[in-house]
Amino acid sequence: MLENLPLRENKSEEKQIEEILFRAVNLFEKTGLKELAEKWDTILKMYVGKKVLTKKDIYYNSE
């Protein structure tokens, strides 16, 4: 059974989005919707990857 835990309010908006995507992937996997789980997993990976690239760009441009 999925835990219905509220998102923590002290997290940044970016972390909340990442957590929502992660929870969506888990929900789809647990309910047998493999195709949707794979699509949302791809979205999650792209989001996390873009976040990492953005932070690197900010770091390198600040030097």
C-alpha cells in the first residue's frame, strides 16, 4: 500500500517537483501501469538532469 505522506513544507519547490515525479513513478509501477511508469521515469530523469546542468551553468558562470 502506498503511504499517503504529505510533501514536506520546508523543501524547496524543485525538490517537491522531483518528489512528486518519483512518487508518480512508484504509483504507476505498483498499480501495474508499466508503460506509464517508464514514461514518467523518463520525465523524472530529464528533470533531474536539467536541474544538474542548470546548477553547473550557474557555478561556471559565476567564476
